Amino acid sequence: MSEVLNADGLVIISARIRDPFVREEFRDHLHELLGERVNPTTYELNIADWDDGLWEEEVEWISELLDGTGESVVVWRFRDGEYVRLRLGSH
């Protein structure tokens, strides 16, 4: 039987980025954040112990990277037993 884990602080990012430059910059950045690459298009981060405002800075960075590229990513952030779904980039 699988163990049930608390999802507070979990962020899942689905990023199918076609532009090779944008894709590489995005991947390098997530690697620096110690994100785990689950498969070629899905990443996990645990931000439970991040300082206030740091996640919002990351959302802004991703949005700016994708702005005007025609690319987008989907983000799910889990906290307090709920989740927020964001679509960042071109819509």
C-alpha cells in the first residue's frame, strides 16, 4: 500500500516548450531551484520552506521568460488542502 504524503508546498509544472533556447533556459533555471524532473515535460518543486514572496518572484520570472514566445506552461500549487492552477505565458 502506498504511503499518503502531505502535499502542502508541492508545485507541479507541465512545460512542453518547443523553442530550444527558451526550453534550455527554463530547464536550467528549474535545475538551479532544485526541481525534480519527473519526465521530459513535468517538474516538481517543494516550496514549503521558501521565504515569503519567493514563489511569486519565480512565477514572474517564468512569465517574463515566456512573454511573446508563443509558449506556455501549466502550474499546480498545493497548500492548505487545496490547489491553484496557473497558466503562464502565451494564452
